[in-house]
Amino acid sequence: MAMDPEAKKAVIQEHAQHEGDTGSPEVQVALLTARIDDLTGHFKLHPKDFHSRTGLLKLVGRRRNILNYLKGKNIQRYRALIEKLGLRK
């Protein structure tokens, strides 16, 4: 399930570090979090959709790897991001 372009643009603008920023870790994690939240709602309606669940687990792992990278590079940006997105760690 892809995000519509308007929602994606809003997420990018909210988390961008500078003008035209689409690849910073903050933007990547925010986009992955939006997709994960969308899939989580999908599973409330379709609890036996195991194929999409596999994709969800891959997205969660990708987000975790990017967060670990950011944590190693700049702990302040990492803490600010997880606070802003409401993630547990």
C-alpha cells in the first residue's frame, strides 16, 4: 500500500532538515513510520494477511537499521526524532 503523493510530501516537509531534503535519516524514518502505521491499521481489518505482515516486518527492520545508524552518528538527532515520532526507544 503506497502513500498518496500529498501525504508523502507533507511528511517530507515536516521532517526535512533543509530545502529539497528527501534522503536524510529523519525523513526516511518518518516515511517508514507512516507506512508502518498504515499497515498496522490494515491488520485490524485483515488479521490473516500473512504476506503483508512479512512486508511489515521488513519495514520495521529497515527503520530499526536507520535508527541505529543515526544513533551512532548523532545521538541528539536520534533522541529528537524518536521523541517527535513517538517511538518507544
